[in-house]
Amino acid sequence: MRICVVDGLGGGMGAALIRRLKEVYLEEHEVIALGTNPLATAQMMKARANRGASGENAIVHTVPTADFILGSISIVLANAMMGEVTPRMAAAVASAPGRKILLPLTRAKVEIIGVTVEPLPHLVDKVVTERLKELLNNV
């Protein structure tokens, strides 16, 4: 399976996701780091992504090839992450055929009602060891 992790700003959330993916699945799946900027991509590559690329064109070109797309809800919000998520990026992620698993983290003025606030490490663990594992087992 091809798993794309999309992150921006400092890439910390994406790096945490990739580290956990590699701990749980080792090299069973291809993990691609897609950063809205080179710093984010570099952080995710340090976390042992198989490949990585940065910027709008890389994201728009790559997300349609993913079986799963992981990131914060910001990756489907145009102009999120201080403008790093362009409208083209947000549209590409939202319309990509792969399953999107999004963490309810955003600095934009968006609230998601009914979601329990949890620390990032707990959310990462839920994404990787619970939801993604359940979906992979049903493929």
C-alpha cells in the first residue's frame, strides 16, 4: 500500500505519524512524505519516509496515487497553515480517490464539534494502530 503523509510548517506532526508507521508496519508499506515546504519534508524524511517531495505540484501530482492520505484536517482547508496549503493542494487532497484519515488539529478558525481534544501522541497512535490497521485488514 502507498501511504502519503502531508504536513507543513515544521513537519512535526507528519514526522510523528511516519515514525509510528515505521514502528508498527516496518517496511510493509511505502510511506511518502509530502511537505508544503522543504523543512516539513526534511523532518518527515528524518523519520524514515521512503520518499519525499515538497510544494504544491508535488502534492497535487502525488496524492491521487495514494491508497491512504494522513495529515491534519488543515490539508483540506485552502489557505490553512498560514497560507501554506494552497487551494489547489486542498482540492487535490479532498478529491483524491484514496482514503483520507485526518487528525482534528488546526490553527485555522475551524472547530470540529463532537471531537474529544487529545494530545498528538494519542491521536497518532489511534490513527496508526487502530484505524489504519482496521482499514488495511479489510483491503
